[in-house]
Amino acid sequence: KAGVTQTPRYLIKTRGQQVTLSCSPISGHRSVSWYQQTPGQGLQFLFEYFSETQRNKGNFPGRFSGRQFSNSRSEMNVSTLELGDSALYLCASSLSGGERKTQYFGPGTRLLVL
Amino acid sequence: AQKVTQAQTEISVVEKEDVTLDCVYETRDTTYYLFWYKQPPSGELVFLIRRNSFDEQNEISGRYSWNFQKSTSSFNFTITASQVVDSAVYFCALSRFTFGNEKLTFGTGTRLTIIP
């Protein structure tokens, strides 16, 4: 079974631009979560989608948004990029619920904002 | 609020030594899940183990073992006979048991370096 895939793997943007990151979950997984990893703040939860609906949201500004499609693929968007948005963005998928509550992570997208 | 503390920022050991990574957590929930993930230099988080809070049995998987003690809110990870391939950053994480809440709360990680 293929793992979680994320595209692109690397991105360089300038301040003020916007960016869209994509995540394809493991086949059959309906929950997709996004995390931001920075040296200063560590791993922080952005949001989680299940059946095209945002179920949970972390403490990030509204510039960070996401969506999920009917095939469970997910995208996250960051508008008006700031230097502090430079980070590794990790996507994770899970079957969701009970004994299936294990998140499997993709390789991440490294975003550099100049 | 949930919190995970990994007090050891960096650990270096010589190959074949045993090493224990500490994890202490805080939660008001009576049932929850605990996890360990490994992050090699490539960046991907690799799942190692999940433990339910109502199952305090320790677990061993090859050279890896985990010691869960609910009384002290700790979930420690031991690598026996360490190898260079074990060099990575290790994260302990906590999630709520309730359906519909997949959020993981991570510790700050422990960078483990195995010296050949």
C-alpha cells in the first residue's frame, strides 16, 4: 500500500505570496491532518479534515486554510506569506477513531519564505 | 490542556550501548493514546508505537521497548544495543481517546546520536 504523499517537496516563495500544498492520504484513510514544524515552535497541529469537513483546528491565523476533496485528498493554503511561515509542513492520514487512531505521516513539504 | 515533555534535548551514546528516552505527559482525560515517532534526517515522521492508556503492559519489539507507567504519567522508550541507524529525532505524542479528535500533541523531541 502506498504511503502518504505530499507535493511539492520543496518550495521557495517571497513574502506576500500565497502557496498551496497538496496531500494524498493512504488509500482508505478518510482523516487528514496537517502539522507545521519549525525549530522554534516544534510540531504544531494546524487542522484536521474528515469527509470533506474540518473537524479540528489548531491555533493558527486565518491565513492558514485547508480543504478536503471527496477522494480524501487534501490541500492547505497559506495566504500573504510571512517569513515566519518558513517551515516543514507535514500531512498525516488515519482511518480515524478507536483502535484505528494512528496517524501516518508523509515526507513533508519544506517551505522557505524569502 | 494536554502537554508532553521530553526533557532530554540531545543524547549521544556509543554504538551498542543501551539508551532510554524519557517522556512525561499531562492530560485531564482518563483515557488517551500515547505514541512514539522517529524522524530521520529526511524529515518524515515514522510511526513506532501506539499505547492505550488502559493498557499498561510494557511492550518489546526487537531492540525497542516501551515502559508505560500511568502512575507517574511517563511513557519511556529504550533502545537496546543501539545502532548508527537509530540516529534520529524521536518524538513522544499524546492524543485524546474520543472519536473525532485526531490531534496529536507532540513533545519537543530528543535528538539521538549513535557514535560508531
